[in-house]
Amino acid sequence: MTIFSVRINEETKKLMEKVKINWSGFVRNAIRKRAMEEERRNLAKAVLITECIRKKSAGEAKAKEIIRKFRNSRMYTADKKHTRGLKPEHQRYVKNIEEI
């Protein structure tokens, strides 16, 4: 366990002495409870942000589709001068695009 110190004024200290409570336990529980509330709040914010982003991008192409389209166009735009030095199994991509 780690040590956490808090400074309080004299008036607060006198009030605390009148009440018989385990103050260190009370403070530990209050801190734990508040930290858990903040964690849930942050999670809720993250979910809302994610949903907003999803709604905005609903009509756009997915990243997977964009990458595949880019790779396919890059693969099939080669011409004959780019086939020099290619293995025969890779040259078929150039031949296939010429047939189209």
C-alpha cells in the first residue's frame, strides 16, 4: 500500500475528532468510488464518440475496400516495360489487364 497525505485546517481536524470514524478507510473508499465513476464516465464518452464517428462515415467506403481498390489499381496499371525482370507468374497480371 502507498502513502497519500492530505492537509486539513484545524477546524476540520476538531470536527473529525468528534466523530468516531475510520477516516483513512473512509477516504480510501471515497477515492476508489470516485475513480471508478470517472472510469465509467470516460468509457461512456468513448462509446459516444465512436458512435458519432460511425454515423458520419456510414456512407463512405470502408478502409478495407479503399486499400483493396488501391492495391488492385496499382497491380493492374503496369505496362509492358514494367514486366521486364518480373517472374512469369507476376507477368500474368499485366496480360490480364491488357485483355480487358
